[in-house]
Amino acid sequence: MSHSPLVIAIDGPAASGKGTLARQLGEHLNLPHFDTGLTYRAVAYALLQANLPLDDEELAVKTAANLDLSKLDRNILSAHEIGTAASKIAVMSRVRQILVEAQRKFAMTPPGAIMDGRDIGTVVCPDATIKFYVTASPEIRAKRRYDEIIQNGKSADYEEIFADILKRDERDMGRKDSPLRPAEDAHLLDTSKMSIENAFQKAIDLIEQAVAD
Ligand code: DC
């Protein structure tokens, strides 16, 4: 008997709690987790490291094609500024094509995967077993990002982070190719209205139901 891979799509804006939810689900279900934001971050980081501009599509395409996507270092790539740079790279269709192909391959490899990003339910894995759209108000997301930076012993300015979050939403939701939006069949989890623990429990219940169906 052959089983198609179990693919759980999780999309949402920056600092919505989707990464935490995806990691927890991965551990609970014993499924590999692919944080697709890291692939865009890796392209941006490689360009920044080489002192190259972030708005040259040819350079970004070459950089994406030469990246080893099996070696993505979250410790290096998770910085707030790299997220902003990644969002600029993410408007380029040819870069997206290269990264989406690698992401799909990962998702379709048995036993499947928890995929988190911006366009998983709409573009990367439209046939996912189940889809979630995790969101929260910009104020709450900015506060989470601020607390995270402070906890890591660095300094941060809440107003600056709030402005960055709004700009990032605008860029991610406003781009032509694969804009951030909930898939029509996605389950909405608003983490301004529930804790991450409650979101996790609700997600588990919905996954069990989807798998049983
Ligand atoms: O989830 P993140 O903050 O690591 O993502 C960084 C940027 O990468 C995000 O602002 C837009 C882009 N991105 C994307 O366009 N599509 C994805 N599937 C994941 C991330």
C-alpha cells in the first residue's frame, strides 16, 4: 500500500508564531520541518556577505542557484535585518522559481513535511493535506520580535521594529508573484486571540480529523 506524503502547510506574516507552531508540530508528529523563509534569507545573506546589491535579479538568481539549501544555519540567518533583506529578494520571480522547486522536492519526499512560509498553501503545496494561516495583530507581532531580541541580550527599538513589520507585510502581501495571503481552504489561527499552546492544540485536533478523513 502506498501513502502519499503528509504535507502540512503553514503560512503567515512575520512573527505570527508560525515558526514555533511548525517546530512543535514537527516534534509531535515526528515529521521533518522546512522553514522556507531560511532559503530566501540565505540568498540575501550571501549577497550581503559578498557586498553585492539586493536589487540585481541576475546576481540573486546566480546566488540562489549556487546555494546548498541542505545547509541553512538558523543561528546566522535569523537576524531581523536579514529577514528584511530576504523580503526584498522574495519579489524576484526567477529566484522564487529556484527556491520553490527545492521546497517542493522536500515536501514530496516521504514521509512528508511541515512546510512554513508565505506561499505554501497557495503555490508551493496547493494539494497539502491540511493548511493553516497563522496571524496576529502587527502590534503583538512587533512586541514578540522586540522581546525575542531583548532576551538574546541585544538592544532594540519597539517603534522601529513595528515600522519594519508594517513595511514587511506591505512588501510580502503586495508583491505580484505569490503574495502572502491565506489559501481559500486554510484554517485561520489568530494568535492575538489565543496562546501558541492553544493554537498548537487546535492544529493537532484539525490534523487528526484531516488524516482520519
Ligand atoms: O519567514 P521569514 O521571516 O524567515 O521570511 C523572510 C522573508 O522571506 C519574508 O519576508 C518573505 C520571504 N519568504 C517568501 O517570500 N516566501 C516564503 N515561502 C518564505 C519567506
